[in-house]
Amino acid sequence: MKWVTRKEVVAAGKKSKRAAIANCKKHWKQIATCTEKEFEVANDMGNVDIGDYYCALCQRYVDCKDCPLYTLNSQCCKEFGAADNALDKWYWEDRVRFSTFQKKALKVYERLCEL
């Protein structure tokens, strides 16, 4: 898989809100549809991440309160929080299946599609 690059993330964040959203959608769709092996290899190589480093919206909005995904009393939307939690449980604790994480990633993608 040709993953969204850091260079593309930064460029989209600088270009416009629309470009940042489109880049985030592409990134989360990749995560939601890749194989477990593709994700593991890309993650180990530093080519995929769900944090702010690979988020064009985070690059665009220094203050989370300005981001269209912002949720009161949270750093990001609740869908991201659920995906982040599932990733930790899969990657670090081996307590959930990769498909559980991907279902949460799909919810982030769907939330982005609502913007």
C-alpha cells in the first residue's frame, strides 16, 4: 500500500481546511482497509500513525478548539478516542483483534465524511 506521507499531510494542512479533511479521510480509509500485516510493517517503519504527526487537521489547527473534529472536554472527537484506545489494546496489550481497531478507524473515517 502507498501510505499517505508526512509531506502530503503537512502540505494538505497548509493548503486549506478542505484539503486537510480530504487527506485525513484518505489516511483513515487506508487504516480501516489495510491488512494487519500492512499496518504492522508500515507502523514499524514509521510510515503510519494515528497521532497528530499524520493528521492534516492537527497540522492546520494548532489549537484543537479550532478543529472541526473538536469535541468539548476532549482533545479530538470521541471516534478518535475509541480508535486510539483500541489501537493500544491491540498493539501493546494484545487484548483485542486488529479488526476491532479497524472498526473504530472506520468510525473516524465516517465522522470525517460528515464534515
